[in-house]
Amino acid sequence: MSTKERIVYEAMRAFASKGYEGTTLAEIATNVGIKKPSLYNHFKNKDELYLVVAEKVMNELIEELRKSIETFTHQDLEQHVRQSLEQSCEFIIKKHEGMMYKRFMIFPPVAIHKEVKAIVRDGDERMNAQLVTLYNRGIEENQFHHLSKEQFIASYFCLLDGLFTESFIYEERDFRQRFDHAWDVFWRGVCY
């Protein structure tokens, strides 16, 4: 791993656990094993580093969704969509990247709010493109016959965002139960 990659990794861990305001460049440098001035060889400031980390996390979430959609194509449509949602939830809930995602989605740094919002909007568009694959399969299999592409995508994101919020509140067992109940209602809704 290059020094720049180590900086990004340690920054992601620090931003995820302490937030933007609670993280210092000196702390990141120490965790990488370099002096703080050496960070400036790779990033001009903390804002730029934060944006690089946010972009990396968004790209990884999109890649996770892409891989899960590709991996579960052999399953029936319901399991295909459910497994893709579960993989996205797993990413958001369990990994440092997921905690970073939560932070920049809910509490973007004020000074770079617009830039973070642009990363999120771009990421949503790219996720929409992935979700169209699932929607098209539902149309081809005559499961989503009363559902527009926009309705499917909006419903999927509402469920994902709701589960994202639930992950803050509930322990694994309770979260799992709530996931199952929400899934049942979602699936009946998109297949009516």
C-alpha cells in the first residue's frame, strides 16, 4: 500500500470514528507513521482529504451494489433484489466505510457541504443505473407491471435509508427482525 493509500485509509478510519471536527491531520499522520507536513505532499488540506475519502466510500458502496446485483442474478427476482439490499445494508452497517458513509450523509462538514452533496448526488445517479438492472428484470418477468422505474428506485432508496436509520437504534437481532418486516411490506408493494 502506498503512503497516499495509507493516508486515505487512516483518514477514513479517523473520520468514521470521530467525524470531521474530531479528527486532526496530525492524528492521521501519526497513524500512518509519517510527520504531519508529509501529508501536504499528497493532499493540500483536510477538506481535500475528506472529499477524497467520501468519494472513495461512495464508489465502494456503488461497487458493492454492482457486485451483489451481478452475483445474485441466478436467484429468483425476490431473492435477487433482497440480496442486493442486504449487501448494501451490510456495507453501511458493519464496515468503517459504512460509518463514514453515515457521517457524510447526515453530518457533512459545513465548509464543504456543497462538495459532499455533489458526491452524494453523483453516487445516487450511479446507484440508480445499477437498480435499473433489477427493475428491468422485474418488468421482463412481469412482476413490476404496475410500477414505474422511478417508483421502484425511490421505494428501494426509502427502504435502504430507513434501514440505515434503524441501524443506529437497534442491535443486530432486532434490526434483522425489522429488516424482515420492512422487506415483506416493500416486496408486496412493488409486486402488487
